[in-house]
Amino acid sequence: MRTQRAETALDSIFSRTADASFAVDANSHILFANDAFTSLCRRSRPSLLGRTCCQIVRGHTLAGEPFCGQSCPVKDKLRQGERVTNFDLAIPHQAEGATWVNAGAVCAPAAWRPVIAVILFRPISLYDSVSRFTHYLQRPNGAAVPESLHLTRREIQVFRCVAEGKKTPDIADHLHISYSTTRNHIRSIFAKLGVHSRAEVVVHAYRYGLLQQHEP
């Protein structure tokens, strides 16, 4: 009865929120997930429930360091009764790089047991991601751009469109090239920069001044 009451309360509060939200028990098993979270994870709700959040989220910091794991900083703070301040997290996707989110967590009231916490993810924009990452982007004085990072004229055009937030079909239309050609250029840019998401492309390019690089 108590679990059913918790599910009803969670559904009424979080089902319609735009933030991706999920609830966990003391062992980090997901007991509730709203539609925004299932969409963010590209998974169905049945495939999420009962799994541990670290198995699903597999998050890392914006600096690329692992965050989710057996020892969860969020769970540790909640167990000690400490307040969890919002933090940024990158959630990887197998074929599409990563989504960057601002995360928060709240302790669940006793009436919601076995749920002990609710986690909320709010996607952050490409430009907000880059501004958050500024302190990692101090380019060493006199640092030369590695040869592998030199982009072709077309790749620079595609890169600048990516930096403006354009999607692949929009880039193809803007540059009057095919969708498959555009996708190949983006893959080449990713490979040259050694990154896995569009946000990381911009971050890496700022470090080496590629935004200011003149087209060859």
C-alpha cells in the first residue's frame, strides 16, 4: 500500500514536469521514471524500473571524468543528511555523443518509502555548456594546433554550423550538400578532434582557436 501511495504521489508531481525525473530506493534501484527521463535515456519505462541508476545514466563530469558508479556522491550526501547542490553532468548515448544536463536531487519524505530520493535532470544548451567549461579552456601560450586538428575548408564550414547549433539536415541545406556528405564531414571532425558530441567539438575547438581559424 505504501509503495502504491508513493507511486501515485510521484506520478502526480513529476509526470508532467519538463525536467527528466526519476526516483530511487536505498540501493539506487529506479522505482519511478517520468516520460522526460525515458526520452532522455532512449529507453522504455519497463527497461528502466528495477535497474540501478548508475547502470542507466553512466554519467561523467563535463571534464570527462567518471561520475556514476558504486560510490555515488549524491547518495552519500543524502545518506548523511547533506544538501545536494545542483551540478552538471554528461550523459553518454551510444550513437549520438552525449547530452549535457544540470542535475539536482531531493530527499523523499518518509511517506514515499521505499523511495529515498528523486533526481532531476534539466538539459543545458550548447552555449551554456561551453560557458560552464571556460575554466578548462585556458589555451597554453604559444601552443601550436596539432596537425591532426587542422580541418579542411569544408569541415570548417560544417564546424561553424555545428557551433551555431544547426542540426545535420539544416547544415546540409545551408551548404547545399547532401545529408550523407554532411554526416561524413561531422564524423571526420569528431575523429580529428577526438570527441564524441557536438558540445565537445566546440569546447575542444575553443582550446585550439579553431573558431578563429581562417578557411584554407
